[in-house]
Amino acid sequence: MSIRMKKLIGTVVMIILVCLYAIFATAYASLYLADSSGLTHLAFFSISGLLWVVPAMLLIRWMEGYRGKPRP
């Protein structure tokens, strides 16, 4: 598969991933943290706001065609 096709697929998947992740994180917060303090909300959204980076990083690595350390 060409890098160009990987980038197209990866971009579409990343947009879907971020949208679904935001919906689920917000729904979880609405259901379980509705009566919590502002500090709890701040902590939850700070952590969940950074947590999506892990799958995105793996997806970007795949899009770039990373195959490991180059041999000399």
C-alpha cells in the first residue's frame, strides 16, 4: 500500500476516532460526573483530553510507514 493511500485512510480513521472519542467521553462525564465538583470535571477532561493521543500516535506511525530502526 502506498504512503499516499495510508495517509488518506489514516486521516479518515483519525477524524472518526476523535469524533467518537469526544462523544463517548462527554457522554460518560454527563452520566457519571454530573453531580461532581468542578475539580473532578477538570481532572477527568484533562486526562481524557490527552488519552486520545495514544491511538492517534500509533495511527500516525502506521501512516508514515514506520518499520523500526533503519539498519546501517
